[in-house]
Amino acid sequence: MIISASRRTDIPAFFGDWFMRRIEEGYFYRVNPFNSNQVSSLGLKPEDVDVIVFWTKNPNPFMKHLKILDERGYKYYFQYTLNDYPPQFEPNLPPIQSRVQYFKKLSRQIGANRVIWRYDPIIISSITPINDHLERFESLARQLESYTHRLVISFMDFYGKTENRIKKLQNNHQIIFTDITASEYREQLVDMAGKISRIGRRYGLEVQTCAEAVDLEDCGVEYGSCIDKELISREFQLDLKSAKDKNQRGSCLCTASVDVGMYNTCKFNCMYCYAVQSEQAVTKTLQHHDPSSPSFLYQYDSSFPKPSKQVD
């Protein structure tokens, strides 16, 4: 079993104590985020877990726990999102230089192959034009040279919750957004992707896309998978039989995993996030979070079964 911690929220930044309590007790309750009556009990002991994939914008609060995971034999790696956006897009993050230093610290502790840099999503707007992205991207790539060997990029999706936030920023701040993946911008997209690829190679980075249908392989950007069987096999000498994750978007190539997080719980409140409806929704949802509960949000009495054997 692969644990995803988590696509739905930033566990290393905000919920490390809950996660380590689950590690200590060796199990957690997985609740269907769309139907809280569907609950299953899953093991979290080292023999139950093949790999843990952490997703974060700030691993610093969690790094104190890594020694315990190492001592107990857990295998893990990080997907680390590091963008340099204005506060209108990422209002609650630590300063960019602090996050660069956290990246380096994490890489020194666990190894460059186990810290994947995510420069995503790429948002093209009147305050973040293409040339601005290329300048900021190269600055970050230069600082992260030798601290990571893989870069993952994606482009902002214009749908649902994102559209509502886009309209708000357009109305309140007169920011104009461009869907760079639209067919009429193909030439600009190819040019940008090619430049990102060349900058990446200059600093020792393999560049991949995340869940993007658009083909950029001619630009030197390959289709990628964030929960990657090949990376896991290479780094941890594991031969996983897991199939493609059917619960993700069709263009996602990730291997199947079990996510331990819940929606509407990340306090970073980034404008492009698909996992958060609003800051108010996060405040309301977190009223149900108990760090001592086996479930991320919901309470279950002692009659609910604990896992009795290894979970496949």
C-alpha cells in the first residue's frame, strides 16, 4: 500500500502531530470525502506501508519527525511545491527564501532524489507573465541545483472553484488571466516549455508534467507521474504491482495510493487550489479535526474495528 499524505491538504505543514499519532498507533480510518458513512480501517505499521508520499509547501514543522520514520523503517519521499508568487495567489506562505532554505535542509537530510520540486501550477496573468515566470524559475533552479534532480510542472486549470477565485481577483485587483493551454496559445506554450526544459537541464533537472493532457515531449518535457513506480523501484528497491490510480483524472499517470487527508483543511488558502472552497470553509471544517482521532475529521467509538492484518 502506498500512502499519499496528502493531495487534499498539507499534512507536513499543519497536521504532522495527527499523522505521527497514527504512525504510533499503527492505523487510521479512511473516510470517503463524499460520503462520511463509508469508512474503512487501514494499517499504518511499517509492514503495511510500502511508501509514503508527502505533499507540501512547507515541510519545516514536520522535519523533526523524520528520524522516527527512519528508525522504524518507513520509506518515503516528498513532493515539494515551491513557487514564487505574489500574495494574491499564495497569501499565507512563508517568505520564498525561507522555503528555499527548508528545501535545501530537507534535501540534505533525506537526499536529493527523494525531494521532487513542483513548480506548479503555472499561472499566466497580467502580474505573472511568461517572462516573469522564466526569470523567477531560473532563479529558483539556480538555488536548488544539486538539491533535487526532478522538476514537475503543470498549468492552472480554469474550472469550478478556481473560476470563482479568478473572477474575484479580476474584479477586485483587475488581474487578467490567460489559459496558456488553450489552442490559440500553443505557440507561446511550446516556447515557454522549451525554455523551462533548457533551464532545467542547465541545473541538472529532469522536467515532467503532472496530469497534463497537452503534449510537450518535443520541448523536452515528458509526461510524468508524481506517485511513480519507477522512482519507488529505483530508490527503495521495491517491485510494486499497483495499477494506475483510477480515482485520479484521466491524464494522471500516478500509481494507486490511499490518501489520508481531507478537503477544506489546508490553511494556506492558495487561490488555485482544487482542494479548498474558501477560507471560511477551512475554518468551519477544522472544527471537526482532533489530533487524537484515528480519522482526520470524524469521530468513531471504540466499537469500530482496528485493522487485524496487513492491508494490500
